[in-house]
Amino acid sequence: MVQQDKRDTIVVAGSLALADGTGANVAEFTIANSTWAAVGSSSQLPGPVTAMEVDDGNSSSIFAAGQ
């Protein structure tokens, strides 16, 4: 699931591994500097995300559901 917000970022969800080996269930790609960052921690999102919505394009307000 991919959603682009108003700040030129892409937010993705699933069971992800970032380039540095960090695991993430939601991650944000910043287009301006081509970097990935985990959104939240594994304690906040304890399993793979199967559904996600970015509230009105605001990547600081993400609704996620999953296993």
C-alpha cells in the first residue's frame, strides 16, 4: 500500500526491511534526499501492517491495521 503526502514523501506499509537492516511495519521515503525511515517502533506496531491510511496527506497522522 503506498500513499504520497503533501510533503513529497511516500509512506509504505507491510513487513519491511530498510537498507540499514532496520525492520519496520510502516516506513516513509523522503523524495528530496532519497532516504527511508521507520515510522513508529515495533512496540507501537507489533506486527505486519496490512491496511493503512494517511490522514489528509499528513504523514504524522497514520492509521494502520494488521496482524
